[in-house]
Amino acid sequence: MATLRKANAYSRRSVTPYTRVSRKKNKSYIKVVPPQTIVKFTMGNNELLKKGKLTHRLTLITDDDIQIRHNALEACRQYLNKQLDIALAGQYLFRVVPFPHHIQRENKMITGAGADRMQTGMQLSYGKSIGKSAILKRGNRIFEIYCLNEKAVQTARKLYKEVGPKLPCRKKVIYEKKL
């Protein structure tokens, strides 16, 4: 069964060039763009933020130069949104900040008996697109949670800690309060 490669195969590598998608087919390096798995980028009650009632903001930022795959961002988004909806019941605003635009490729290699006829080695090694990732520099924002009070801030901090192992980088939480 085909599975995804481990995230460390991509996460700490430098960005690979020649990933352009062009309107003209012969100038496009990538022929097929994988679908976007992140369904929503803003969840919660946006009206409370516009009215100025959400005065506490918790931002999760990265401490490394990193690539985060779209499926890792989506897994974190689903978990955080569900837990926030249970704990704070619509009294929050949650945002996924990075947009996964970088297309990742893989040159599949088959080993074992009879595999010599199915691959070309490094002769045509460009690879097929297998997913997308967001390219983040050190200090870039990953998620933002806007809350009403200190109790909600503690809940959001706890949720950021629970989500930590799903992301392939060192992280920091920055807390800001509007007066």
C-alpha cells in the first residue's frame, strides 16, 4: 500500500526550484497540482473580533526555517477547532495563517525482484507531485487564537501544547492583550 513519506524527508530541506505552474502547458514544470486539503482558514466568531470584544490573542510561531505539509496543518486545524468549539462555544476566533503553496515531488523507486523494468533511476528523476507545503521562516506565524478572557487563554495554551507533536518544528507561543 502506498503511504506518505515521513515528514522529515521534506521539513528541514531547502526549497527545491522548478516548481512553477504556468498557464501555458509547455512552460509549466508541474503538470498536476495536488488539491488543497485545508478547508477553512478562519473559524469561530469573526463578528466578536470586529466589535473589539476579543481582546486576548495567542499566536503560535515557529523557531526554525521549516516546511510544514498541508496534511499536518489540516490535522492541527481540525483538532484545535473542535476542542475550541467544545471549550469556548463560539467565543473565539481561530486562524490558520500560512497558505501551503509549495508543491512537493517524489521520484518513486521500487526495489525487489522484477523492479528493474519499472523505474528509470536518475535518468528521469524530476518526480511526481505528491503534496503541498507551506514554507515558513523563523518567527512566522502558524496559528492565531483570539479569546475573551484569561480562562480562555489558559485553554488555548493547553491546546497549543497538545498540538505541538503534530508540527515538525520548535514552536513559541506569543500572548498579546489589547487594552
